[in-house]
Amino acid sequence: MNYIFITTFIVLSLLNGCGRAYFPIELKTISREKRTEVQDQHLVKLVPMTKKNVRIANKKPYERRVIIAGDLTMPAKVVKEDSALIESIPQYQDPGPYKIGAGDVITLGQRLSKTLENTDQYLSREIVVSDDGSIKLMGQGKIRVEGLTQAELEDAVYRQALESGYADSFEIIISEFNSKKIYIISKDQDTNSTTIPYTNQPIFLKDILISTWSKKKSLIAPINLKTSPGEDSKIILKRDKRVYVLSYLKIMRSGYPKIRLFPDDQIFVERLIYKKERVLLVGETGAQSALGIASLTRPTLSDVLFSSNSLNKVTSDFSQIYVIRGESDKFKAYHLDITDPSRISIANIFEMRPDDIVFVATQPLSLYSRTLSQILGSTGLTLQARDTIRTEIGK
């Protein structure tokens, strides 16, 4: 009976001790051993970080990955960059001559009569192709011009003028191209969608991607894709019932096939969403962290270790630095011992890759010190509880 009373008294005393006892939050599951058994088990191969092995490790491709998450009903997918953008290039590059349509403006110059000085007098006027596809010439009536090329238009006007006795008294050009357009649709909120007129002059995809058009039909400000250096965008070209996929970066390179645009082409501009490239830093590093890296700068192990105050001169084990790199379902742990400072030169040439894990072990003495500190801390709590009980019962 006294035993139960004393035990209850100890518990109540500790609870009333305001901070003297700590009860951790615990998820009631299976034992630690069983939890370990059901975790994934990976084969880890230890590889010394020698110059030879570093050269081999650096040959591993720097794989950039793209996040595909447009369908909200499906989980996001992370794929390699080359899988996210599989090119298909249009082979047919001849749209044929421009054909006149409703809304186009035709400028017609006509010779009216001889002046007193025996010189020709001309009248120039603009004629808009009507909705029914025809134009009306002064004194000659209507001519249907929709679907005609400029050469065919000249022949049609010439035949009409010949019947009216004005066979050599006109010149004709298409001065405004309004019936056909090229559509640029951006999926990026920061880039506006737009249209440009299709004309009788060749228009190429590369020119469209770096420029838009003003109302005066002249090239103005570049399209801002807002991509970081080295990042690509997917260019989708829809033409009739066919779809072509192209790489923005490749289009911008010299030597890439010139892709001529057709009337009513639709160009979709879609930025690729790249997965963040980072290296995980764990172990005796002060704070576990994820350090961003980039394919263009190719940081090395030295950058990770010495630019972020990763090593602690007291607790870090300089003889046990590892770079753990996954290869399929296996891992390689590249081991570096820098207790000899000359080996730091090897860290200077070991290139990091996305999702590498840099692990720094703890000094054995530091592990012992922490274990001892925890034991002493537990002993201190026990002694504190004993003193509390003695105080409460007056002994």
C-alpha cells in the first residue's frame, strides 16, 4: 500500500513540478526492429574517392528533370528532360503563293487621260475585298478575287480592263494583308497571346518567337519566355490536323532547319517546369539542409562542404565524408578522408549531381559525449525527483 502511495506521489510531484519532467509525443506503432524490417533496403557500395574514380563519377550525365502536372485529376510525374520534349519537325516547307481573301486591301493605280502637256494622269485608290470575295473597279464592275494569287488577280483585272478598253492603264498590288493570320497562344501568364498577319513574304518560326508585330506590321519587342539559362520551352505547332513539337532552345541555335509558317498556323508556347536541382547535406553538419545546384555552374564537393559552413571542427569526423549517389536501386558511397589536407584537391574536382547526398559522420568522442550527457541528464531527473519527494514528506 505504501509502495502505491509513494509511486502516485512521485508522479503527481513531477507533474506539479512545472517543467521538471518531459513526456514525449509518441505514435503507438510496432517496435523499432519491426519498423526497420519493413523499410526499403538498399545495396550500398563503398568507393574510395580517388582521382580515377572521380573521373568516372563525373562522366555520369547531369540529368535535368521536368515536372508534368497539368492534369489535376492525376498525380504529377517527374520525367527526364528529353522525355518531356520529343521533337517532330514539319518536312513540307512550301505554303504556296499568297491567296487573296476578304478584308485584304488592294491598291489600284489607273491612268485616266492625257493632260495638256501630253503626260499621263494617274489615280490611285485602295479597294477592300468585300465579304463576298469581290472588288469593284471604276467603270469596270465587280471582279471576284477571293482565292486568287497576285498574278491571277493581275490577269483577271487585265481581262476586265481589256474588255473596257483600258488594257494598259493600270497597276495593282496587295497593300494590306488582313484575311489570314498566324496565332501565338501562350500558356504562360506572364506572356501575352497574340496574332500576326500572314503576308506574301516568307515568315519563319524563329522570327516569330523572338519578335511580335505592331499594328504597322513591323517587328517590335521580343516575346518574354522568362526562362532561366539553359531551360527550354516546348513549342507546339498545329497545322491543319497535324501537330508538331519543337524545342525553343534548338530553334534558336544556328544550323537548325528553318521552319516556314503557313496561314492559320497555331503556335503554342509552353515553358517546361523544371524540378529543383539540389544536394542534400546530412549528418554532423550543424543543420540538415538542401543546397541548390545548377547545371551550368556544376558545383563541386568543395562548394558544398566549405561554402555553407557544413563542417564543425569539433564534432565532424573529417575522415568520414561520403557522397551517396543513387544508380537505379543501388547506391554508391564515395568516401573521402581529408585528415590529410592535400586530399581536398579531390573534393575540388568531384562534380555534384541532382539528389546527391553528402553525409558527414560524427566524431566517436562526440558520440560518446552525447550519450554520456543523456545518461547524466536522466540521472539528474531521477535525483531531482528523489529530492522533491523528500521535501514533500519532510525527510
